Amino acid sequence: MVSGFGIPALAQADLGNFNVTNNCPATKSLHPNDNPGHVTVTSGENYTAINLNKPGGSYVLLLIPGFHPTQRWVKLTCGKLVNGPVNGGEGQKPTGGESSASSKSGKFLLAASWQPAFCESNSGEGKKECVTETNDRFDATHFTLHGLWPQPRGNYYCMVSANDKHNDENHNWDNLPEPALSSQARTELDKIMPGTQSNLQRHEWIKHGTCFGTGPEAYFRTAESLIGQLNNSELQRLVANNVGKEVGTADLQSAFEQTFGSGSAGALSIECSKDGGRTLISGISINLQGVLDQATKLQSVLDLSQHPKPQCTQGVIDPVGAN
């Protein structure tokens, strides 16, 4: 990238966060009047820092989602650089316009669980979200969000501190930073991701969300929108109407295609698990490709190149409680 003064930006570096301490303009180039949209950064906000204008330079290039262009120059005196997880620290606030930001273009996997089957398989662990599960809670009849994972497998922990990575890999999720979310996004997340009771959202952000290309607000709002579309489909209705019964995976694929179009099941993985002599439908995952944001239509980003086979030919839609 070259600035308006012909100054080349350095190769992209892992500078961490830029914590804003003074209100300052965020310009397209180093010229103070080159500011499309009259964008400013405000004290208390946090942004991904990409690089400096030169070694030891006085300007930092920030990623400011929601504006065009998204990469903007800000004087270093307007804040301070902090190494660590991108937009994931305790007490951070969502950046202005960030909830409408888009991911990087690429491939993703939307992972959804059937929560009663998950709790059946983890009945001895005393997970809070399973102890509190009831027949009238949302996750008794709807798919829940496990995660939205940038692909390929192994695309994890982008600009994450060694300490946070260590805690995540050792399942010390209570010690991970809380991703900064608006109250609206967090309320919806608690409904569709009951695992927030065990701080699943901290794990998902640190391991996967930091590689999505936005801050946590846009990442989780995008996942919420996608899972909402899944839960407003014929697949969800088929599953909800057959709780406690056995359903063929071919029927699940057919129901998916009734909503998302002929051939769309080529993006759908159906996961199964064993519970004694029973086979359970434990969840699904959907292969996606393109650019994702809160307005993305699920049908428009299905990756039909994989054609994964179901893990079983039929399975029980498990009801709440030990069965």
C-alpha cells in the first residue's frame, strides 16, 4: 500500500492493538485533509494496528471496519500500541460501525449443535448449560451456535498472545479475555449459544474469531445472523417436529434443500454420535465461501465443492434430559 505522499507502508506486521487515548482524525493518507467520511477515532476505542509508516515512524495504519477505505492513518500520539489479542481484551468497547464490518474473503465452516445430544454425550461433566437446560428453552427445539470457523483447518489464533493461547489450549476459558460485545449482541448470543455459561464465547473468539478479519461484534453478529437463518428453515422445523424420534439423514438433506435450493445439501455435513445402543443426530456444519457479514444470505455463500457424506444414515433427535 502507498500513502498519498508516496510513502509505502511496511509489510503487514503483528503490532497488536492500538488503544486510542485522544480524539484524532483517521486519514486515507498522511495528508491531514485526505479524510473521506471525516472519520475520527475516539478515546477509549481499540483497533487492529497493521503497521507504521516507516520504522520508528509517527503514524500507525489501523483497520477501522465500517468505513471506506477501512485502512486509515492515525498519529501515534493519539494512543498507544498494545501487543495481544485483536479487539478481544477485557473492558474493550465495540468500535464505531464495527457491527456491519465484513470478514476477509475466504472459506468458513458454520458449526451448529443439537444441544440435547451434546449434553447427553457430556452428562458426566456437569456443564452449566446442560444442568440448566429445560424443555421450554430455545435450545430444546433449535440448533445452537458452536462456532464460525475460518478455513482451512489450522487457521487459528491470529495475533493472540502466548498466554491466551496457552489458557485456551488447556481449556482455562475462565481466564481468557471477554470479547467486547454490545448488550444486544450478547443477549442474542446467550440464547443461541448456551455454552456462554461455560465461557464458550471466549474460546471461540480467541481461537477462531481473531482470524475472521473483524472485531468481535461483527464476528458474533454475523454468526448470529447465519444461525438465525438456519433456525428459520425447513430443516429446523423437521427436527423440532421429530424430537424423540428417529430421522433419516436423507430427509434432513431434503429439508435443507427445500429452503436453500436444489443441490444445496452439497454444503451440509450431518454429524452423529453414539449413546449406548442409540445413534444421535449431534449437529450439523455448513461449508461457506466468500465474504461474510451480518447481511449475508446463507444461500448465497454455500460452498458446494465438498459434498460431505453424513456420518450415519439415520439418528434420533434427542430430547432434553438423560435418555
